[in-house]
Amino acid sequence: MPKQEELKYTKTHEWLHVQGSEATVGLSDHAQHEMGDIVFVELPKAAQAVEKEKPCAVVESVKSAFDLYAPVSGRISALNEDVAKEPILINQSPLDKAWLFKIKLSDPDQVKDLMDWTAYQEFIKQGRG
Amino acid sequence: MATAATVRKTALNEAMRKAGGKMVNFHGWELPIRFEGILKEHAAVRNSAGVFDVSHMGQLFVTGADSFKLLQKTNANDLRKAVVGKGVYSHLLNEKGGLVDDIIAFCLALNRYLVIVNAATSEKDFKWLLAQAARMNVKVENKSDDYSMIAAQGPNVPKMMELMAPEAVKLPRFAVVEKKLFGADCFISRTGYTGEDGFEIISPHAVITGIWNQVMELGKPYNIIPCGLGARDTLRLESGYLLYGVDVDDDHTAYEANYGWVVCLDKGNFTAKDILLKQNREGVKRKLTGVALTSAGVPRPGCKVFRNGKELGELASATYSPTLKKGIGTGYLSEPGLKPGEPLEVEIHGKKVPAEVHKVPFHKGTAFPKG
């Protein structure tokens, strides 16, 4: 399980864990807390091409639906079917059991545009989240 | 009166914040949408005990020799059912047969009624009743600003109330008792908006925090938790209770809302009786119908509903049902005779998702008669 300090973050509250040419994507602890109980997840399709900052998945709490955006461009290389079956995992284990999907990166340089933990904390504090 | 610019706070605001409430602006009132989570709060009420700040609700007092006459004239239900110490759920009618509001009218004593009204409509209801009371010997007062209100709900709530108000525990459903709590004159009724057994307590602002704390203390053995508007909405929708302004309004009638049981056509004359009589005889063109998804997804208000490719209407209320563990909703459908189980489709995020007509209530909790 990655520590949240080691992850990269987007302004739309996805986290990214890069291992070589593949990145695991999930929803930040801050975001799951703000959304409340997650009851439905629509994951991308297997092998689907995704584009940086374009919506590629949906999570729904009891009250609202939220789009998830691809943090980087590439192709979906793995999906977490457990979280589709049991969406509340996102609230219980947002960084570990509730990773959502993996992307095979098409442009690894895009990772540099993302926030590190310190910058993300600052971003949240400023209330832009 | 609240205006768009002001957000009103209930007397329990600080207590709600301290308890971890995530506060939102709800029709001009700052209220908690949730505490720990809607699912946990929903389950607490269904299985044991939960408590809500519902101080935004309004209280009108109708007193005087013609108080029964005024309420009987303006309501769809028969106020004769509200004998002293009892209340009735009813629809306050406009001249078209639509709903000015949905209310509970309690008869506290001969010629003395307490009418519980919705927050956003309290001033409208008050003015409507005043206008209808012309030439009657009756006093109508809007005391919504003077009272706070909490709802303790769940199957274990009567047990925990035994120490606080034993007389309330003896009350049948929809009955009310006046009682001093912390030295103040309060009202306790066996009512609620969750479908579970429980009580609503109305008190002057000064003592509500004391009452809240006592309820939380007495509820400890039953794991009582504070609950927010989110759970209140999922609980009421599962129970088939109407939300004024969303499911019903001035332009919808009780028959259209599938609440025909509220209308007592044989009680004598009352507002819009002719229109409702005609509608009862001829039937309605649209009916508030229960819908449940038969696959994964969460329907939302405004989602369109289809049958065999034909659009029948849209959902007024819709959510994920924590009890049924699937998406549910109610909407006015243009085919009023549909039976439970009839296949439908609900359009969610541009995709048609399989669904079916579902009976309402979706779930019957302990507030419903057995059987």
C-alpha cells in the first residue's frame, strides 16, 4: 500500500501511483470524505484509451454523482472489479483496496504536471477542492 | 422570514457542528446533511435509534370557536379524526384541489389545534389560513419562530423514552401530549418522517439543547446517533412519504400523488371538493409511481422514465435505497394504471437502465401497521 505522501494528485482529487510505465489511479481520502458514502462506481472499459483531464469514470454517493478524470493519457491496463461490486470500499480504504484502475502511460512526462502531497494539501487548504 | 441572502440557524446549530455535522444550506436553513455517513445513519434509524434536528419545520396554532370549522374546510382529510390528543396527516387544499402544503394537525384541546407545516411553506400556509378564516371566530398564529423541534426515530426509541416521558410511550401513532421538559411547555407526538416508530418533540428554543443531550444520553444503550437531512430523505422515500415542493405542490392533487386515502369526500363541504370528486370519478392522467432499478446505478430527480421506448415522465424523487440496496424513485407517469413489476427504463447519464414499477412504500418500517 502506497503512503499518501508518495502519491501524485490532480485538482479533481484523483491520486496516481506511478510504477514504471504504469500508473494506479484512485480517489483521494479528502474526496471520499467530502462525498460521503459511495454506493455506485462505473469504471472505464477494459483497454479503453483515456485522455488526460477527460472524464473516464463515475462514482456516486447517496446524494450525488461525481465524474472522475484521467490524470494522464494512456490505455486502461487493469480494473478493480472488487470496488465495482463493493463501492463502499472507496470510503473504507481509498488508497489501498479501492484503487480504481491502472493506466499504461502514453506520455510519462504528464506526471510532472501533477501535484505532490504537499502541493495537494495546500490546494485543499485554500478551499479550491 | 428568511430571504435568499440570509441563512437561518436553528437553536441546535452549535450542537450539530460539535457532533460533526456537515452543514448545508437547505431552503435558507443551515442544517446537517450528514454526520458520519448517510448509510450508517439510515441503518441506525431502521434498526435502533437516530435523532434529527427538524427545527426548520413550522408550527401554526389555530384556536377559537371556529377552529375546527376552518381546518375542516381547508383540509382534504376529515378533522373529526383528530379528537383531543390526536393528530391527522392531511393536505391543505387550494381552490384547484392542489396542495398548499402537506401537514399534520393535532387537536390539543377543544378549539385548540397545533398544525405542523413545512419550513418553506409556513408563511404561505399561515396567510392562506388567515384568508380562509374571514368572518370566522378563529385565531391563526404562526409561531414557527418560537419553537425548535427534534425527531427521535427508530424501533428502540420508545424504550429509551420511558425515562424521559413515560406518558409519551403510551401514545398511539399520531397522538400528542403536552409535557413540561426542563421547565418549559413542550409537545411530544408519536410521529415522524422515517417510517419507523418514534417521537417528535417541539420545545421553546431555550430548552432544546438540554432535550437533545438527554435524548442522546438515554439512547446510548441503543447506540443512538445524530442523523442529517441525507438519511431523512432516503428514509422518507423508502417509506413513500411525500416531499412538498418536489413530489407535490400547488399544481398536483392527492389523487395524482397516489394519496387518495387522504381525501375524505364524505365529510361535508370543503375547498375544491367538486374538483376532487370529479377527479376521483374520472381518474387521473398522471400518477406518482414507484420505480426501482433492476440493475446497478443511482437514479436522480429529473431522470426520464420510459416504457417500451415511450417517455412516460420523469422522476421527482430518486436516490439509492440503503434498505433495498438499489436505485429507487417516484415520478409522475402518464400511464396511471401500471402494476408493480412492469418493465421500465430510466435514463441515467444518457444511458437507459433497466427498471420496473415498484409498489410504494418501498419498505414498511415499524411505523406501519403489521400485515
